[in-house]
Amino acid sequence: MRFDLFWVLMGRTAYVFAPLYLIPFAYGFAYGDPLAGSFLALGVLTAILGMVFGNMGRSHMRQLSVEEGTLFLLFVWLLLAVLGMLPFHLAGLHLSPVDTFFECISALTTTGMTALYGTLPPTLILWRALMSWFGGLLFIVILVSVLPVVGGCFGMDFNVRQERLFSPLWNRMTRPMREMTILYISITGISVLIYLAAGDAVFPALILALFTISSGAGPMTGGLAPLPSLMLGAGIVSLLSALPLLTLRQFFRRRSGVRLTRHMELRSFFALLLAAGVLLSVLPMLHGTQSAADAVAYGFFYAISFLSTNGLMLQDEISFHGGSELLLILLAVIGGCMGSAAGGFRISRVLVLFSLAWTELLRTLHPRMVFAVRQGGEIIPLHSAGRILVLAFIFAAVFSISSLLIALAGLSPIETIALTVSCLTTTGGVSSLVGSDTAAALPVWTKLICAFLMILGRIELFAFFLFVGSLLEDTGHNW
């Protein structure tokens, strides 16, 4: 089988990734950083690599196959991680290749964990933030182009018909790619303005916006100053990162506010945010550890921070009460809306699982009646509900096996669970809840496992098992 379109996708990704090098080059050139020249050279080399990949796939058939899409979902992160590692090593910081690989995978998958000691130069901080931002953009583009071909949407948005939006044809894939890219860049610009209005300086506002809008903040940002204006700004940007851009795109095209207010996933998202914020606010007030105003501000800040899978923490060390940590971990596992840069299992899928469980309960009580799985008043096809059920099983199985492996590193049970959840949900702040702000002390093999889990969490797990299944099928045919 030919994989020409796979090389075209890899080449286009390298093409888009190459201009990112010019931003730290311009910043370093303006402030006299000797590393600036390296970024310019790497930008040129990456563009050449994109040309080579594009030339390898120049005779593609203009229709993406499942095999090509699966390979792209797996190997694009490895390609970008290798390209992203180079500035760290050219800076002469004497870093381990495993640490820089972990750092780049963490940034690109918007996990937000770090494996580096000390403070990086400003140019490298900007580069790490740009990688996180590009990882969020890449995931959103994949959601409207490659992932529907590979996984059949997997409950992407039941309010929009899949066959009308998504197509394996290359010329039809490029339009949603371009529209989502423009929308993502626009929201990023709005996020920078929000942080500037909150009183932040230009460079920190840019860094925070790049991290937060991609849902990749976490320990990477070093914590947020507990200023009311900054907390409000970070909360708004985190909210933007968790909203379904696919639905917003349809809303802007149709200009139908009524349809947006009836969106089941959006209503459930805000209901969950409200309930979690209230619970996190009530506990400190009952124990008398915080004033009512501080409890509400901190409670809703952490609720949106973890529901958006940002995991952004405050610089103030506060003691969470009762089951607050468990609630925040649960929010990270649920995650944001489909079509957003946020990770997690996604709210729409959780709604389908609840609907499926309730339907089966009613069918048991009334075996002669016919029931259908619904979401927002619309019937969900059984094959879509079945895929989500399979995905939930795979998620639980991967979580269990990976937890057992990570536990071999000598971590405590709560540290093991937090680290596994951090990787699979791409929420680095979950590890911060148990005091693990850095992965630098982990063994090399554990860092590699965590990097692999981050990729699995970002590609929605199913693509990897499709790849393994295809290998086993080919092996069976050979036997």
C-alpha cells in the first residue's frame, strides 16, 4: 500500500512548524541572544524537510486512508519532538536527550509537565510556549481532518452531521483546516489582550496566553500570581481553551445563537463548572480557612483550570479540604468539550455513557419497550455509542496497566495515580496536587513511558490500537 498522502501531511506540518522558529529568532536577535542564529538555521532546515516530504508524496491519490491517518497521528508527534529538541541542545545547556524529548512531547501534547531543572533562558521559554501552542493547534486541525477518517468522529459533535462536515478527500480537508487555524489564532490574540488588560507585562502575557489557550499550562508556567485581575483573566482564557471550536465555527457561519444555547455539551459543561466551583468554594468557608470572597475566587479558578485540563496552579500554597484533590482529578479526567484543545475523556462522551447506562437500565425494567440512546434530544447511532463504550474500556485498561508500570519507579500510590492521570489526560497540574511539580527525578524508562502515554492521551488512544491491529493482521496474513 502506498502512503503518499501521509508524506504530504508530514510535509505540510513541517511547513507550518518552520515559521515558528522565526519568532524566537526575532526575539533573540532583538535582545542579543547568541542562540537566535540557531533558530533561523533550524527554520530553514525544517522548511527544506517539509519540501522533501511533500515531494515524496506528490503523486498521492487525494483520498486519505485509515492506515495513512493512523501513521500520521502516531509519527507526527515524534517528528515535531525531534525538531523541537534541537534548540535545547544547541543552547549548550548540557541537557539529557531523554529530558529534552520528554519536555518537547509534554509541550506538544499540551500536558504542561517539565523534566528540566532550573530556569531556562527567555528565548527557550518562548520556544517551549510556542511548541505548546502549536500542539493545541495541531490537535484541533487533526480533529476536523484526520481523526474523523481514522476513528469515525468518536462522538466529536452529535449536533452536526459528520458526513456533511468531514471528508477523506484532500481538497475538502483543507478548508476546515484553514478555518480552524484562523479561529485558533484569533482566540490566541484575544487571550493576549485579556492578560494585558489584567495588568500583565507583554512577554509574560504572551507566554501565559500561548500556554493557557492550548490547555498546556500546568507546572510549566511556574504558577500564577494570586492577583484577582490575573486570576480572572486566566479563568477566561482557560474557558476559551475548553470551548468547542467546531461548534463555534458553525455558530459564526450560521449566526444562530439559539442553536448555540441549546447545545447539550455546552450546557453540561457550564453546569459541571458551576457545581464544581460551588463545591470547591463551600469547603474552605465551612472550615473557616478562607474568606467567602477568596474561597469563591479560588474555587472557581481551580474548577475551570482543571476542567479545561490546563492544571494551572497559583503561586500561593493553599491546603485543599476533604475530597477537593479528588474532585480536581475527576474534572481533569472528564476534560473539556469536543472540538477544543483540552484533553480528558470529553464531556460529550461522558453524557453518552450516562445515557447508555440509563437506557440499559430502562430496557432491563421494561424488556418489551424500545429505547434509544439520546443526547440533546437527538438519537445517537448505536455504532457511535458502541465506539465510545469501547474507548472507555480501553482508557481504563491503559490506565491500569500504565499505573502498574509507573509504580515500579518507587512512587507512592497517589503519586502513581496522579502521574498516570496527568499523562493520559494531558493535565500536568494533577501531579502538582501531590507535590510532584517536576519529572526530573524519574528514571529514564519512566520518562519514556510517560512520553508515550502523553501521545496516547493526545491521539485519543484508538489510533494506536488501530495501528497495532493492522500490524497483527499483516503478521497473521504472513503466517
